[in-house]
Amino acid sequence: MTDDPEVPTDPEATQVFRDQGLPPDPVEPEGVLGRYELLRKLGEGGFSRVYKARDTATGNIVAIKALRSAISRHADNIERLKREFEATIALSHRNIIQAIEFGEEGFRGNWIHFLVMEFIDGWDLAAAMKELRTIPSRKARSIISDIASAVSFAHGRGFLHRDIKPHNILLPAEGVPKLSDFGLVKVFGAESALTRTGETLGTIAYMPPEQYRDAKSVTPACDIYSLAMTYLVMRTAKYPFESQHQSEWHSEKVAGLHITKQRYPEMPDRELAAIARALSPMPDQRHNSADQFVNELFA
């Protein structure tokens, strides 16, 4: 948390580290990657770096997510990037970022594995929240309705996102919000060796308690929880936790969060009731779908 407890930070997913203090990567592409001309680096983490690039075959501007060399040494990480590509290529929806290609390119005796996606000219919701502090009611309603539509679409095709949060909601300068970063995607009902039983994957502030305990066994209810937390935070800039220490947030969630009018006087009663239901520690007490959550939220 920041020094001001009313302004939430967005803690990164547990397997990702931000660029402060990262060691230099000896295998970083220079200028080109396959048929793509790299225009500039957009961001970098412990798992991957993202570039704005031009497809020299078509002239289209794209975004490229390339694994860091240390990450590429582990087959599971390459498989996870492939899984992200397979999910996004299968989910053709106006509010889901579209994948274009999964590629690998030899460079200095190593392989660079990368995912090519549509380029979004805008910012993410986390950046908008940092700039504006809170998102106005009408805009917030529009964003969460669009993202809920994307989540329902993904669930209907068997995919769980498992990392819905402001950083993964893109806001184009023109156009509709996009759900991005399916790096933790899971096909529900299918066995996968990528996530081990009892493993925690996701972002602490936004994940439900069952995902903290075991990310492998989650159901669509986990994404509904994350949707509700995202909406609450973008409207109010306040997490519903008593403690400022992330290590204590899980136990607060298990005990049940206090979504009250006293804490959130600016929120309508019906919205607080829908959010409280969606943030239940018991998955079977949450809404049956993302669409149902939004319908109750704005009834």
C-alpha cells in the first residue's frame, strides 16, 4: 500500500516482478523480431517485456510480448505463453484483446518466444485510476459492463481468466475497453500440469480466497470475485481491507469483507449489496455468472 491508505496500489501477480532492480537480459532483441520491426519498449517485468512493433509484411502496428531469456529456459513458461495465445485466438469478442501469432526466433544462440497481439493506443485502467483517483460512475458502469460481457463470453467457451484487475483492462483512446493478459488462463474442467495443486497464482488484492489456497481448483466464481473487487476499487479508490499489510488480506477475505455504507457512503445501496454478494468467501454464494452480477449491480 502507499502511504495514503485510501489510494490503493495494484500489487503484481505473484509470479511477476516489476522492472525495478531487474538484471539486464543478455538476450534482448535489437530492432527486429522475425518479420516485426520493434519501434519501442512499452514495459518490462520479470516474466516478459512488451514492445510496440510494425509488421513489415502488412504495415500494421502490433504489440509483442516476449519472454525474458531466463523465463524461456523453463518449458512450462513457454507452454503458458502458448496457452495464452490459444485462449485469445479462440475468443473473438469486441472486449477481448486479439492475438495474432505465437512465434519463436533464434538470437545469439538462444530462442526468444513471443506473442503478437493487436496494439491498443490508450492506457490501462490502473493508469487511469492513478491519474483520476476514482472513475466517474457512468464511465465505471460502462467499463465493468463491457468487461463482464467479455468474461461471460470466455466462461461460455470454457476459459477462466484468473487475473482480472485494473492493469489488465485496456482503455483505448477510441473504442471499447479490452480484457487483456490471459497469461494465467485455465480451461475449466481440464487437467493441466502448468498449475500445481495448492499453488497461488494471481494478484493478491483481487483474487478470491479459494484461488489463494489453490489456483488449480478454481471455478468461474473466481473471476466474478475479481470483477467485483475491480469495480469497487475503481469507483472508490479504497480496498475493503482493515489492514494495510497484504499478508493479512487473505484472512480478512476468509472471514468476510465488510462492504458497508459507513465505509463506502458514496456507493448506492444496491451496488454495495451486489458487490458484497460477489465478494462472499464462499464461491457458491456468489452470482452464477458475470452477466448476473452486472444485472444485479445496476438493477
